[in-house]
Amino acid sequence: MQPLIELKSVSKTYGSGKKRFQAVTDINLTIQKGESFGLIGESGSGKSTLAKMLIGLEPPSSGTIELAGKPLWEGDKFKPQRPGEMQIVFQDPQSSLDPRMTVKEIILEPLYALSAGERKQKGSMERLQQLITRVGLKTDQLSRYPHEFSGGQRQRIAIARALITEPKFVILDEPTSALDVSVQANVLNLLKELKHEHQLTYLFISHNMSVIRYMCDQTAVMYKGEIVETGPIEDIFQHPRQAYTKTLLSSLHPLQAAGVNQAENHSNELSP
Amino acid sequence: MSVQTELLPAKRTVNPLWYKFRKNPLTLVGLVVLLFIILLAIFVPLISPYEPTKIHVVERFSPPSAKHLFGTDEVGRDIFTRILYGARLSLGMGVAVVLSAGVIGTAIGAVSGYFGGRIDQIIMRLMDIVLAFPSLVLAMAVAATLGPNLFNALLAIAIIKVPVYVRLARAETLALRERLYVKAAYTFGIKPWRIITRHIIPNAVTPVIIQVTLDIGDAILMVATLGFLGLGAQPPTPEWGAMISVGWKYLLDYWWYPTFPGLALFLASCGFNLIGDGIRDILDPKANR
């Protein structure tokens, strides 16, 4: 089967001469349709740079990135086949929502990249209300502004915004690390449920091992811009081959692991 | 404890904006003065029995009295009436000039800052050229070249005001371009035109508003200056600068003729400046006073 996302020897360097910095080195990665692919690594390991190259914010210095067999970049120009096919949920919901727009405007905004007909169809009031209630907000909150919401609610708005275009592939760039621990589990469960309902493919970026383990079925471990290990999630957790992965795993506090189990149970209670 | 809290008087609800405005007495003075002038200017046909341009030679140079509050000029026109008709003109033009410069400058600055590169370089160097001249000299040159009338004076002042807004909006845009919500809009595939109009400009507008209110007083002075030099409104239009220009020759014999238009000019530009300061303090509390 053709992979949904394929990265072939992708590298990214910033600056030149003495200031030259290699953020990402020779990444090869495939993400199959329907997968939830986890990307683990400490801060500065190049995870976010990878996400930026996928979503069009930074061109790769070399290598190719393909979505469903079509290259996303032509040189320095980002050329996605269809707008709205890929979406991203950023880490910080404080700054990723335009403070001068209402929730309704924010959620509908990605549709302005589509054709007028598609915009009308996907931006119907009915669909909007359905989506906003699905992510756990009330329809009468649509006319409010972002500053009136808590961090968790804002992230829900950002998730609704990412789903309005009916994307195939969603990048989640540490979607819960800016949130309170108590809210994290709820948002993770929502993301998990939405993935099944909309047959989404996720790239889930996190430095939190337990979150990745809870969310993903495939994973790659990044260290200093390189992928040091990749494979099914349980393989990596049970039989880490690389020294770095072992270090990462040993940093995982037993209590944290227990917390994830709780969240898992919690989700089981919620889902029918 | 709970009993005590119940005994506290009910909280008075004060509009926070009005509260901040009230705390600044000078702003309030400016507001009162301006409102006074504006109201008088609006209702001048009801207040004054005279017409601003009707000549009545018999009563020329009558000193201030109950009949002619600020006296009359060299052809017997009531100065009080002319000042108030002049207020319509000066205030209206001051606001119009600065608003148009603000709108045009912000649009250019946002485009320049968003796209960067060569477009940005060209626009900013053009603005530097405009800024390199002393503003009054340039305004005079433009007005004189285009021909001395009110509209050309307006155009000249707008031209010299635009670069200020271009720079302001550009600086603001450069900062906003790095904000996550603007980058997010970019990742959706939104076209630059919509990003600029929907995300950049609405978020860059606060410093522009502050600059507009601070500039109106200056623009009113500028209109009067061009009028004084004969490059703006032409007689018999009741424009403050033009009135002073004719009147100052009579200062020693008929002191009231140039004095009252000058006073009106002073009050209006002062009023706008005080309000501008107040609005800046409200919208941008971090700015140095």
C-alpha cells in the first residue's frame, strides 16, 4: 500500500558558515494511512522542524516530502495538491488563535483556502454546530473571543478548526503540553475518538513518553536531528535497542505511567 | 466574615474605559474644550445671526461687544461667526487628512512588511525620501506645485503624513508575521491578501489609532499654516490660517482681528493633543508619558 506520508532523506540546515546549524539530518520516514505515528524526542531534537517542513512553514534543505505520492515542495515553494488536506494543531493555544476573531470566525477560517462551493458546503451552520459540540463546547460560545476561554477549551477550538476542512492528515505538535494535567487526558481522549470517527492519520509530536504510548501505534525516536529508532510502539517500549531510547524510557516515572493507565480506563468508561 | 461581606455596599459598576479617561484630568479638559467647539460649530447658524462671508462695510473694525462677540474684520464680517464656520473646516479637514493618511499608510505598511524583499525595500526608500524633507517645506512645495486651494493643501498634508503610518504599520506587521495565529493562517493555505486584511491589520490597528489622535492637532495647525501662507483656503473662505494671515497686519490697531482666530487654533490643536495623549495612555499603558 502506498504510504500517506513519505520522507526521503530529508535534511534541514539553518544559516551558513560558522552559524550553520543542522536541525534535521537525513530523515527517512513513512506514515501509513490510518496510523497514529508518534514522534518522540527532547526539546531541540528537530521534531518541530520536521512538522514545519510538513505543513509548509519551512522548506527542506534537501530530500523530498511526499503526500500520497505527490511531492509537497517544489524547491522553496510549498505546493500541496489540495488545500485543507493537511492540518496542524499547535502546542500553544494562547497564541495560535487570532485574538480579534470570534470562535466561529476562527473555526471557519481554514475554509477560505478552498473553493467557494466547498466552503459553503463544509462551512454550513449545521456542520459548525455539530463540530463545536463534538469537541465539547456549546453552540452559544461561537460568538465569543478566545480570551474568554481556558487553555483546554482553546485547544478544543484549535482542534475544531483543524477538522473543518475534513483533512486526511493532522499534525499534532505537542497538543497537550501547554495544558493542565487534569485537562490533558480529556483532550487526548477527544483526539483519539475523533481519529476513529473521521478516519484520520496523525503525526503526534511529544516529548512525553507516556502520552505517545497512549496515543500512538507507530513511533520514531529523534535525537539531535536524527531518527535513532523507529517501529511499533510496544516494541520500542518493551525492547528498546538504542541507548538513547533506554535513557528516555528510564526517565519515565512509574507514577506517570500509572496516570496514563488511569486515563485509559477513563476513556473506556466514556466510550460506549 | 460572611456577615461582613454582606454588609459591604453593592459594587458600583463603572465602565473601565471611562474610569481611566476620568482619572486623567488633562484629557478631560481637552475633551470638554473640543466638544464645546464642535457643538458651537454645528449649531452656529442657530447661534449667530450673521453670515460668514457677507460684507457689511459700515460696521468694519468694531471692537468686541455684545453685538459682535469677537468684533468685526476689515469688511465688517462678524469674527465670532467666521471662526465657528472656520472650525467646521479646520476640524473636518484635520480629521479627514489624518484618517486618509492613516488608512493609506497602514495598507502600504502592512503590504510592505508582509511581503518583505524588494517590494519592501522600494516602498521604504520612497518613504525615506518623503521623510528626508522638513514636513512643512514639502507640504508647501506640493501645495504650491498643485496650485493653491483647499483640496491640494489637504493632499499635500496627507502625503507628508503617510510615511509615519507606513513605518508604524510595517513595524507592527513584522512582529505579527511571526505570531503563531498568522503562521497558522498561512498553513491553512490562506491567500496573502486575506492574511493581511483579516489577521495583520486588525491586530496592528491600536498604535495606528493612537498616532491618528495625536496627529489630528498637528494636521489642523498645518492646514492653518498653509492657509496663512496663502497656499490653502482662499479668501473669503472663513479659514483660521487665512484669517490670521490677513488680520495680523491690523494687530496693533485692531487687536481682536488676528487674536481670536489664533486662540481658536490654539484651543483646537491643544484639545486634540490632550485627547490623543489620553487615548494613548488608555490603549497603550506601557508607553512612556
